[in-house]
Amino acid sequence: MPIKVLAPEVVSKIAAGEVVERPASVVKELIENSLDAAATQVSIEARGGGLNLIRVIDNGTGIPATEATLAFHRYATSKVSNLADLDAISSLGFRGEALPAIAAVAQVELLTRTPEELAGAYLNLKNGVVVETGKRACPQGTSVTVRHLFQNVPARLKFLKSPATESSRVSNLVSQYSLAFPEVRFSLFLDGRMALQTAGNGVLRDVLVKVHGLQTAEAMIPVGEVNSQVWGFVSPYSLARSSRGHLSFFINRRWVQSRLLSRATEDAYEGLLMTGKHPIAVLNISLPAQDIDVNVHPAKLEVKFRNEQALFTAVQRAVRSALVKEMTVPQVMRPPSVVDVPTFISQKEHLSRQEELFEGFAPRPSPGPLPILRVFGQLSATYIIAEGPDGLYLIDQHAAHERILFERVRAQQASRAVEVQGMLEPLTIEVTPRQEEMLRAGGEILDSYGFAMEPFGPRTYLLRTVPALLREGNIAQAVIEILDSLGEEGESGKREERIALSLACHSAVRAGQVLSPEEMHQLVRELEQAESPHTCPHGRPTIIRFTSSQLEREFGRSL
Ligand code: ADP
Ligand code: MG
């Protein structure tokens, strides 16, 4: 279809809003244009977090020279032409808004050639106005260069994060699109460094290796048959992350953010993940174009579904059955009830049952210090049983240890007295492009907690020292979690807290670990000295009490 300006009645149906919020949104629009133009190779370059330069080059269909200027008109598009088209959108773009919106806030150069034309069309625009046109030799396809983004909109600049954070958003975005289009070869260069390159061979697992690293990619469990309604990969429950940032959903190959889909996926893990843990998932979902409305969000990041319940169930089932299949392997430690019971209790129901159970027993995070306790045993290798001035106390060994370590990490870090231990053998850690950006930007924070990491090959690092309190356990996972938490939004205080939290969580004794009497004593003594001994840093109780009068009542000694 040639590029045409949309009729006003079509324009009025388009979800208006800010298309270009930050550098990553420019990259998104340009990549979508390349994919709509059937490109098989897309190369993306960003400098200075995208504020100095963004360049996207593709080998797609190109724009006919006669239409190049028109492409920068508002609501000029070759992808839809009438109202009926809006009801069944099959292209990624459809509003004809992106190029003019980008040109309005930056300096833009376009070089493009269709296979029929001998010379490429060149356009140079400043503040949305064409200042130069011409013909130039160029390969088939399109190259768009965006310079000095937002320089004429200081208000926008103010809302941006540091160049490193903006770069990490760009790399996350390119990672998402390369997962959605494994048959396209993506290359990403950030400040001249190659941050990501996919093979473009159509194999999703190969892209997973590039984005999540070999170890994670190998562990991922396939969901559904390739190209079935719901298909892709999810992490086994043993491989969880502390943020939801690793859930990728593509509806008809469009990258979308959807609470519904996140909930459906996480629901499938019900009972398998610790609180605060989230799976990694890459799921492709196909729906008839009429069953979704992609025209509801200015950046097309969210979509509306005609039948939410059916979709929720389809995703939840597909993921659940993949997980269950995986769990039939004998000898895997798992909570058995979850696998055998066909109906799942919702998280809410679970919590309310728990509250019922604890009613009257829970200490209700009571302020003040703990009484002196006499330890006399361990229950289910998970709880420490102790006697106190008024009754029986049960201490959750993991939660209690987490509290102790959390306070210790915070204190050591605040007084810059972090105890560090060297690794006998340096540990190799693979990171995603996004994590690598965070590492480049926030390496000193990691350092201040006792992690010394040095670059070692593409997206691979050597870990030489770790905080002394970190147990052997899964050190790599702790590092990955901390990197992820650096990328999360929030003020720096919160970030520090999250780091201390993952450190404490990874270092604390686990439930199911048998403790010697000395270890139990030590733990209880340290808990008594903690500042906030009653809850773990996630807010769960560390200790519950059965008062003497409750015991008397239960045994019918008093009424
Ligand atoms: P939309 O993608 O919503 O149509 P854009 O402003 O992003 O609007 O692009 C306007 C038009 O320019 C597109 O409809 C398409 O015809 C053309 N175009 C933009 N980028 C490319 C590209 N990389 N390859 C081929 N054509 C392109
Ligand atoms: Mg577009």
C-alpha cells in the first residue's frame, strides 16, 4: 500500500498520546517499522543512552522516493486506510505517528531505497521540517538516524534517567524484539560496543542463549508446541528471579505488557515459588486479530482482550502442564500437595487460611525486644522450638536468620566495614545485555557489598570476591538478583535495601536444613539482639507464640 494521510474519521479513532517518551521508545518505533517492512536484518546503534545518537538500519522493503517526505506527515501510513482495517491490525505500526513525532523532537536523517529504484532517497529534517533532500547510493532498505533527541524539549530531558539506565532500557527492548522475532538477525551496538547479536535462524532457544545466557537458556522448559496457541519457554521453579522483569509476552508477535498474562503465568507456579520470587518466561500467544484491540495505548504496549478469562486459563494451563511434566522426574524436591491436587488454592485464600490458623497465636509484630528463650529442639528441620517466660515459641529458622543477616549487611555497609572473602576459584557469571548495562553503571555498588567482578569475554564476568556472610549456595543467582534490583526503579535507599535483602535471603539457612543445638542457640541469641526481631525483612513473622493460657485452654485445664 502506498503511504497516505489517514482520513479524519480514522484519525479520531486512534489512541492519541505521547509516542516518544524516551530513547527506548524511539528505538521501539524504528524497529517496528523495520519489522513491518519485512526486514530480516536490523541493526541498532545508540550513543549516550540514545540522546546523542540512535540509528536503525534494516534490509526491508524501503520507502519509494516519491513517498519519503510523506512518511513524516502526521497520520501518514501505508499500513491501514479505513476504519475496518483498525479492527484487525496485523502490522506493528498503524497510526502514522512515529516518524513525525520523532522528527519533532530531534534531528532526523532518512536514507531509503526500494528494490525497484537505483538510487536511494535522502532526507534531512530539523525540528520536523525538511531542510535537505537528495539522491544517494545505498543498499536496499532503510536507515534512520536520530540525533540530539529532546534537545529542544528540556522538559522531557528532565524525566530521563542516567544514560546508562536509558541504554539498559534500549538493550532490554532490543532483547524483547529479538525474542519475538527469532528469524530476524538483530545487532545492537551501545556506545560502539556490541551488546547483542542474534543469529536470525528462527530458533527461539538460540535467542534465549543470547539474552539470558547459556545456563539459563539450557534450564528453560518448553511450553506448548512451536506455533501452537501458547508456546515458548518458562523457567523451572528452581530458577526464579526477584523481579517480574523477566516475563516476556508476545501477542501475535507484538511485545506487550499485561498484568493478566503475568498473573496467569505466575499462577501456574502457585505453591512452587517462594514469596517475592518470579519466574522467567518467554511466551508467544496467537489470537485472532478481531479478539484483541491494540489501539488502546499510545505506545501500543498494552492491549485489550475480548475474552480475558479464556486467555488467562489458556496461559495458566499451558505453563502449568509444562511445569508438571518437568516435575514427574523422580527425586525432585517439591511440595507434593501442589502436584497431586487438581484444584489450586489462590494466594489470597492461602493467606486467609493462614491467618485463621494463626489467629490468637501470632505475635502480631509486637514491638519491643524478645524475651530470653530456652531452645530445646528443631521441628521438621524448619522451626526451632523454644520455651519462654509465657509459653511455647516456634521460630522460623530461615526467616529469623534472614532478619539477622539483613541487619548485619546494612550495618557493615553503612560503616564501610564489609567483610569480604576471596573465591578459591573465580566463578564465571553470564549476564543479559540489560544486566551488563547495570553492571557498567552500578559496579561500585556491588563492590561496596564485597563483590569484585571483572569482565571476561562477551557478557561474561569473573567473580573474584564475595561478601563473607554469603554461603556457598547459589552465588551466581545472588549476583544476578542484585543486578536486577539495580535496574529496578526507586530511590537509591530502596535499592540498597533490596540488595541487602537478596544478600540476606541467599545467605540464610534454609528451611529443611538440620541445625545442631549450638547453631540453634547461636541463631536465637542473635535474633534476641536484632533491632526488629519479630519479622523477616519481607515482613513475615520470624517467631510465633503459644501462650500458657492458650495451652491450658486447648488441654481443657481452664475454661
Ligand atoms: P506507521 O508505522 O504507523 O505507519 P510511521 O510514522 O512509523 O507510521 O511510518 C510511516 C510510514 O513510513 C509507514 O507506514 C511506512 O510506509 C514507512 N516506513 C517507515 N519506516 C520504514 C522502514 N523502515 N521501511 C519501510 N517503510 C517504512
Ligand atoms: Mg511505525
